[in-house]
Amino acid sequence: MDEINNALKLLESEEFGIVLRAKGIVDSVDGDWIYFDYIPSGIDIRRGNSDIIGKLCVIGSGINQDKIKELFNV
């Protein structure tokens, strides 16, 4: 969860574009799933029920898709 929190904080950098919202579901090393929501004024990270695959959605302007993929290991 700390790794996701640190990645979400990096979204404030202009190298990723202007990120207005990001949300996703990723699997963790312990088998649980981590759900997250990001807006510039806050981050929400929580554990949830299992899902079949991870998901990531980033909304904004001038989004650098390659940098986002690199950040989230997609």
C-alpha cells in the first residue's frame, strides 16, 4: 500500500501530464487486492475483495501514457 501511495503522490509531477483523477485495482504481494482513488486534493487507498485482473484509469490533460505505464508497472 505504501508503494501505491508513493506512486499516486508522483502523479502531481508534470512529467505525467495534468492528472485530474486516477483510480484502479491492483493485486498485492499478499494475495489481496488494493483499490485506490486519486484526485489532486486527496488519496484514498483500501483493501478489497479479489478481482480477476488489475485495472487502471487516469483522466486529465496531456497524459504521458508511457510514464504512467512505467509508474504502475503495466
